Amino acid sequence: MSSSPSNLSLNGPFGGHGVPSSAEVVETTEMESSLIEQIADNLARGHPSVAARVLLRGRALGLIPRSTPATSWLTAHLNADAVQPIAEAIASLPAPCCLNGFVPCPQCDSSGTDGAQHCDSCCALGVQRCDFCDGTGLMQYHDLPEDLIPMIARRRLGIVADAMTALESTTDDAGRDAKKLRVRMLNTVKLLGVIENVVTQLPHLSPEHVNEIHELHRTSGQLAGTLKPRRTATLSALGECWRERCQAKVDQSEPACDLAAYFTDLAARPGLARTVLANPFLFVEDVDTRNKAPGD
Ligand SMILES: [Zn+2]
Ligand SMILES: [Zn+2]
């Protein structure tokens, strides 16, 4: 499908009479030139994220045909060197749907508890993974130029690897602090979500990316395999942390003893199926088999 000015004039922001007039054709051309200028200018000034947003807005408005690979469009109108910085900037653009991948848990009003009991809906974390971005806080792949997806996915896995290193260096000072452990748990959930999103995207990539697909699959498996025991260790540490508070009876009204038992139980389960923490596309143990007949 090619993008003609009539695409814009049907229901878009540029008028509603369907048949393009010559004035609209000129306007579109001018708008495309303006897009190119804005992208070039922002790249030159070291603002690739702004350049990336301009490119995506141009596609959303139909000024850049969605059927045209972004690589071809950028190479034709700017140069091939523009492709990588823009793809890498797109990789970290935040999703517009939520705050960093999470939404407040409506069940417990973000408290993580329901009276003296933990909240099952959010695994006592007070937030749930955003449905739209799968808890990644990043733009969904289906909104992005398809030809850039392998590059974007590779960059995102690189960000995950860096974040894992940073998370590791804070291991000691999270200690027995339930708030810090909760943040570490949420970070782990988010990083697993980013990897899971890459994995679920791979079958949709064009076979021409076969080498990149293999590489992304391998890297995703390595990162997820390293994060999984950390997920368990953090749940375990949360259990320990609440157990100390339960035994010390710091606050009789808080559900410390229930939380201690709950997190300890989660850490001991082979998978987290049937919880909001599950990553069924990464770990077979996390697949919910409730509705499957034996042998399925
Ligand atoms: Zn909740
Ligand atoms: Zn979201």
C-alpha cells in the first residue's frame, strides 16, 4: 500500500473531503521536507530520541508510508548513518500507556495487602504489569517500523544486560529492607518482560532476518536464565525480611506473618504460573496448565 495524500485527507487531521486538492499535495510534500529537516537537525544536535519521535509521528500521520521500510526512507532522505542511532533511540522510548510498565493494583489500592492478608492480584507488590506494554514500559513492537525491529530488540537486550549488572551491584544494600527488595523485584519483573517481549516478537520477523533471529533467541535465553534464579532469590529475601518483622512483632497490625509465608511459598514454587509474575514465553514452569488435559 502506498501512502497518497488522500490517505491523510479522508479522516486525518488535514480535512475530510476525500479527494486531494493540489494544495494538499503541496502541503504534504512540505510536511515531508519539514520532517526530514527536523530529523536531520535533531540528529546533528545529538538528540536522536527527538529525531526518533519525529520519524514515528511521520509514520503515524501517514507522511511516511508505513509500507516503506524506515531504513530505505532514512537512507533516501538523509543517509544510511541515520538508521542505527534512530533505531537505538526508539529502543528506549517510553510507552505512553503507563508509568514505567506498571499500573496501580485496583484490588488493593496499591497497598499490596488486603487487611491482614496479601493481595493475590498483584502478588503483594501493589502494582500490576501494564497490559499494553507487558510491563516493559517501552513502546510496543507493533507500533514500530518492522525493518528496525531486530536492531531495536538487540538494543533492548543490551539495556537489559546493563540493568542486570546494575541490579547485581545493589544486591548487598537491599539487605533486609522490604521496600528495596520490592523495587528489586519490580525491576526483575520488568527486565524479564522486556526479554519476553523480544521472544514473542521473533516468530513475526521476516525470514530475511534469520541470523539476527537466532542471535536474539540465544541472547534472550541467556539473560532470562540468569534472571530466573534472581527472581527466586528476591522472593526468598522478601520472605525472610517479613519473617524477621513477624518474629519481632514490630507492628501487630501489619500482615508481616502472612507476607512472610506468602513470599516464602512463591520462592519455593517451581514456576509462578497463575500469578501476575509469570513469564510463560520464557519458562515452561510458568505456563498455566489449569485448563489443559493431561498429555496436552
Ligand atoms: Zn494488589
Ligand atoms: Zn504500559
